[in-house]
Amino acid sequence: MNHVVLVGGSGYVGQAFQEILTKRNISFRNFSRKEINYYNPAKLKAALSAEKPDALINAAGYTGKPNVDACETDKANCLLGNAVLPGILREVCEDLDISWGHVSSGCIYTGNRTDGTGFTEEDEPNFNFRTNNCSFYSGTKALGEEVLEDASKCYVWRLRIPFDERNNPRNYLSKLMNYEWLLDAENSISQRFEYVNACIDSFTKKIPYGIYNVTNPGSTTAREITKTMTDHGLITKELKFFDSEEEFMSRAAKTPRSNCLMSSEKLSDAGIQLSEVGEAIENACRDWVA
């Protein structure tokens, strides 16, 4: 893989792609929306034909700021970024026979499998417009995956609650530091730079195309993470936790949240291994950059 086109390079995950591609000496071009209207298939196709990339990475999407509650009041852009754009990219990449990858989300699930284990790539989403009272964000991300069903030469990389050692409003650890009240739910999460390296490794190691849960093995809770953060001096205040998800919804959220467990065994079996979740959190807290 010598040259990559990156869509959505200015976002939280997109910036990590730019950094890792640079570190790995992989040439890339960031297609900004101001420069190229990638929502227009003809213009996107012309730009890609001229650029001649070996692969395309789509890190664009609509998450809402400061959180997914914002998607409830900007549904048109949320739907456009999360469900329409993947279909446009698929059409153009397949026409040009370009391998590509799409940053998806684990927020299309809630809870865990009936046996208590994490959801696999074979499990149908259960937090979407069809099956559950989901957030609009989760519903559009699930639609985005439906659009890519049976896509050729395509990776779908599911991200889940990104974090790393750098203080940032989008970093889950930063959010835990700044919130007054926390919901102590169990979740799978993704170390941002490990996630990005795994996505790039999908191409370089030539693993089979398809859907992958790109999460750190294991699961954790807000209480466990903040205990580690407190041990490292990152949190000094007294923490407050909601007694239930119902209390959280009534007091702090406008839309339901996805809290879920995901299995990363498929990725590991393909030869790409992320660090265990507790180790990844410990490392982030130890190396924290304020």
C-alpha cells in the first residue's frame, strides 16, 4: 500500500489516521469536503481517478458535539454523513476497483449475547431503527452498515468509545474527568491509535475483507477506569454515579445510550492483536499528556 486517500481526516479518528500513516511512511492525500464534494459521485470519481490511490479510508461521519444528543436536533446531516456517504463511497470505489475501509461503530449494539459474551460480527445489530428505541446516531450507523452489505473489497471497522493518553474533549478518559456524574455501565472500548494501526494492518496484512470489531480484548466499566485514573492522580474529586440507567436517562441524557460487549476474536484470528483493555487503560493513564 503506497498511496491512500483519506476521507474525514480532520476528525478525531481521522487525525489519528493522518499521524499513523505519516509514521508508517505511507503516502496519503486527505480529501476535504471544501476541496472535493465527495457527496457528489461524479466529482468523487473524477478526483479518485486522477489521484490513483491503492486504497481509500473513510473516517468521515457525524457524531454530534459534545455528544450524540446533538444528533437528535440535526438529523439530516447525521443521516447524510453516517448512512448516505458510505453508499456513495461504495459505488465509486467499486466502479474504480479500489480497496477501501469504513470506520463504523459498535454503538449498533446494546447489552450482550444471551450467554453473556460479547457480540460477534455475525450478530445482527439490536440497537437500531428496526429493533430498539435507539439514538438517532446509532440508527444511522446501523443503516450505514446495511448500505455496505456484500460490498466488494471493503473493510468495515467497528470502533467503540475511543480513548488514548492525550487529553481531548473526544477522548473517553477526558470525558470521565470532566463529567459530574457517571453511569457505571460495562463496555468494550477502543484505544484510538491501536484501532488505527489495526485498520491499516488490514490492508498491509491482506486479511479477508469484511466486518471487524476493532476493540481491545475484554471489557471495563466507568468505575474501573476512574479507579485507575485516580490511582494515577488524574482524578482527585469525589466521583458520583447514577444508581441506574433509568436515572441517567431522566437526569443527564436526551436519547438512549449504547452500552455493550463486543468480541474481537475475529480480528485476532486474522492476525491482528490489540492489547488487553485493562493494560491499554493503564498505559494511557501512565503516559497521560494534559
